[in-house]
Amino acid sequence: MHNFRQITENLYNVGANDRRIRMFENAHPVPRGMSYNSFLLMDEKTVLLDGVDSAIIEQFWQNLEAVLNGRELDYLVINHIEPDHCHPYLQLLQRFPGLTIVTNKKALTMFTQFYDVDLEGRTLEVAEGDTLKTGKHSLTFYMAPMVHWPEVMVTYDTTSKILFSADAFGTFGPTDGKMYADEYLFEEEYLPEVRRYYASIIGKYGRNVNNLFEKIANLEISMFCTLHGPIWRKDLHLILDKYRQWASYTPEQPGVVIAYGTIYGNTALVAEILANKLADAGVEKVRVYDVTATDPSYILADCFRFDRLVFASATFNAELFPFMETLLLDLKNHNLTNRTVALIENGSWAISSGKKMREILEQMKGLNILEPTLTFKSSPKNVDVEALDEMVNALMAA
């Protein structure tokens, strides 16, 4: 049975939710599932904008056939060819012999990397600013490389003023019957997962996000139709303001993230003592994470959110505790900058975790790494309380 959603008089979402998936891209936890949007424009020419993941393919076909209601599909616009959007493409080419693929040169190259298919006579290659008339509607294409793959583009419907934004403005999680972002409580229901999505999926490419903003700055936009999550139709400044902050790596608000890697609980206790002291000193937002118990994507999201970070790690086989190393490399790979960082190290012999953490962090630009690293041996009884208080003061002053 079909379950499509109508957006405007002639625009439909023929995608669906996958509530069984637990790891998006086999890397990021999505405990409630994931949504995949695919948009069908019913004009003089019919246009499908992007596809869906294999997990929801049967629902997609039922939705597509119901909306087409016997009409042929004329165009497939590919804004992003990542596999979670392109599963139906070969079958679409087979089912609709007159179908033309509309996308850019790099996407066409990647299409042939994924699929062994002859596209001769089946494609319309577009470049920056090119336009496609579909009847009453006119689609204009803007390249958006690395938001978040190199072939990404966005499509602007100059008639309805809708921007089909590929992965931009998307979120983890399914939609719970509510198709529009304004139907959710922004701070409580929407922002946490859209922040984690941005940090995990697009966070490395802040410069590219800013480049896209320059291209669309003068467009009159009524909606953002993203490939994951609800559609934006009101208060677009809310999501735009967040993207501008994240793209410039500007902290959203004051706060301290404490991430610790512990073996027997001693490093954890020192991290907890530090959290208590920071709270007593007046820091309103303190987030404490055990790196073995929390997926890095959640910690990464809060590192994008807050302005001060503390990493506390045990030494493990004379090296850095592996889960802490994973987290720090993840931060490095997402180009996080403009943060103040404090370090705590522990070990019973050959203490080296502080040095190893610093080696990774010093490869990142724009971090203010506080001196000195706080070192203690084996158990918290050997913590220099005065040094811990000095760390609190330094974090408060940052």
C-alpha cells in the first residue's frame, strides 16, 4: 500500500522511514532509525529528485507508482549519488525507457563506478547555473562539492522557490508522522540529532558549506527539501544560523565537555571530581562522557556545541587508551577548531597518554591547549588537588 506525502499541489515525497537500521553508513548509531526522502514533481514533465536506500525500496515503488498513476517518468535528477539514495536507479532506467538522468559530470562518473550500465543517450549533463524547464517549473542547478561528497549539487525550483538541498539540513532519525521541521520542538526534539548529523556527516567541510551559502544567498527560498528528515518551510533562519555557526566552527554556547578513557575507574573518578569542581565554580553546561560507553558521534556533536574540552586518559600498554585515540582522531578528521583544551593523564609506569593526546591535538589548527598536562599515578590519591583547581581556574578564564 502506498504511503506518500503531498508537499505542494504537484510535489510529493515518495520516500519512507527505515526503523530497523541501527548504524547509518555502518558508522553512526541511529537507535530510532532513519528517514529517506525522494521527491516527485508532477509537471508537464515528471521529475524524480533523488532515490532511496535499499531498505525501503518496496515502499518507494508503491509510492512512486501511486503518484505517477500511469504516467511515464521523464527525468531523474541526481543531487547526490551515495548508495543510500541511489538504489532504484537501474530499475528506473529499465522501467522507464524514456527516462533521462540529469546530473553533473562527476556524478555521472561515479554512477558508472557503482553500476555497470550503458548510459548512452540517457543523460543530460548539467553544470553550475544550468536550467531545466519541466513545464510550469524551472529547475536551476548549483554545485555543492563536499557537502558531503564531491559530486553533490543542489536543485532550485525557481517557480515554487524550493531548494532540494541533498544531505544539507538533514538529520538522523525517522520522521514520526510530522513532515515539517516546525512541527517539532526545535531545541528539544530536533536540534540534538541534526547537530550530531551535521558534525558526523558534513562537519569536516565547513568551508564548502560556506561556499554553498554564498551561491544561494540571493535566492528567495520557501522550503528546504532535504534527503533525510523533515522539510523546512518556516523560520529557515533557525537552521541556517546553526549551519553558519558549525561551518565556522564557532561554539554555540559556553560549556565544558569532559571525555575520559579509564581502565579500572581511577581516571573516571578524577574526571568526575573535575566536573563537580567546574559546576561548583559556576559552569552551567558540563557534559561528561566515558569514551568506551558512548559512540564518538555523540561526543563529537557536543564538541561542536561547547567551547571548552577536557580529555582524560589512562596510559594503555605505554600508549594512548585506544578508545580515546579513536575519539581524538575523529575530532581531527572533522577539522574541529576554535576550542580550549585541557589534558589529564594517568598511568602506573611509563605514563605517556598526555603526550600521545597532545601529538594528535597539535595537528589540529586553532586549538588553545592549556599547560601543563595534569599527571597522576595509578589512583586519585596521587592527584595534585591544587593543580586540579588551577585547571578549573584556567578553564573558567578561557
